[in-house]
Amino acid sequence: MSDQFQILKQKYKHMDPGEALFINAGSKALRLEVASIGKEFSAGVFIGKDPQGLLYYNHADSFDPRQVNFKCIRYINPADSKTCAWIKFYTDSEDHCHAEFLAYDPDETVQACGMDGWTSTGDWKDLDMGSATAFIRKYDDSQAVKITVSTVHKQAIITDSGNSLDGESVDVKGNLFFKDSKTISDGKFASYNNDRIVFYKDTGTSTDFTAYFIPYESSVNKLGIASASTTEFSNVVWSDT
């Protein structure tokens, strides 16, 4: 049986680990991060990563900042009958790709998002991101969610005035990712769910962000909200420490 991973390995000169994100929350969106070569691809979404796989390509300059076409495919790898997520990147024709991403997709993300066969356009960009260890703490009898980022001397308070986290105790360690440490404090709005917190300058529906928090994969605790729910908070208060 043919193995699509081996076929792409032979087809292209280079391969690097990457992490994709497929989303369909009323509208479809895609993101791919390839940290080892400092590149990201985005089509309507700017954060998140799952599943993990490999990006195959011949020339690094194919990822110069530009808009290109892509196609998402749910694929069954003949070698092991496992479901994969396959993304083809191209300028004119999917028969002449400049790169392809392939990952095992045990959660059937592509199918669940209705993105099998979806074609659209997105942008290659340079991945320029800083990160710092952060701690999230909320006591069960308090409305205050405290975020402490000691290495960049920042602290934030989210006030749960709507009691979305009522009675919950949150004690989570992870990474805060940001584009510029000087603009972290501009994030006055927060989109909060059990897997991440995203901070925005204007509103929770902004297309770009100032920072986002992701718990460590080793973290047993979550952020205290139902996994399928997302809550929007305003008036996030940042301070220097």
C-alpha cells in the first residue's frame, strides 16, 4: 500500500513540522504555523493549532509574504487506513503546488468542520511572535481572574461580572504569546474558553489580537468554562509589575 507521507517526502526537497487549525464557526477559516522556518499561513483566523503534521516544499522563498490559493482534503492514507488532513498550497493550479501539508487527523477535524474539498485564498506571513510563561488564578469565591506574566512584568485582571465562572477555581500555567510586549496592555477585550484566552484591542470579534494564552499540554486543569462555550469579557485591566 502507498504511503502519502512517503510520496510527499520523495516529491519535495524539504519538510518541516507544522500545526494546522481548521475552524467553522459560521464561516470557515484555516491557519498553519511552521515555527522552524518562521512562517505562518492564515485565512480568516490568527491563533490556534491542531492537528500536528509536516509541511513539504522545495523552495523557502515560496513562503514570501503573499496571497495564494489552497485546498483542504480529508484523506485516508492507504498505508495504514488512518484519516489525514491534507492541505495543498498553489498559485495557479492544485496540480502544481509549491507546498503541501499532511497530518494524521484522528478527530476528523476536516470532516467535522465541513471543509473537505474547500478551496479559498490566504496569506503566507513571517511568524514574528514572542512568548512568556504565564499563570492564571481565580478563587471559587471571587469574580477576579488574575493573569501574571512575570518575565515581561505584566499582570491583568478579568472581572467575571456575568458569573460565567461562578464557583469555579482556576489554577493554570501556560504560555502567553504576543506580537509586541509593548502592546500587550492594549488588550482590553478577552475571548475566553476552556482551551485559550485571546486578548483584543477593540472588540472580541476583532480579526487580530494583542496576545493569547494557551495552557501547557501537561496541565491537568482547564480554564473553568464548559469546553464548547466561549465567553467575551470587556474592560480587561493590565498593569505593570
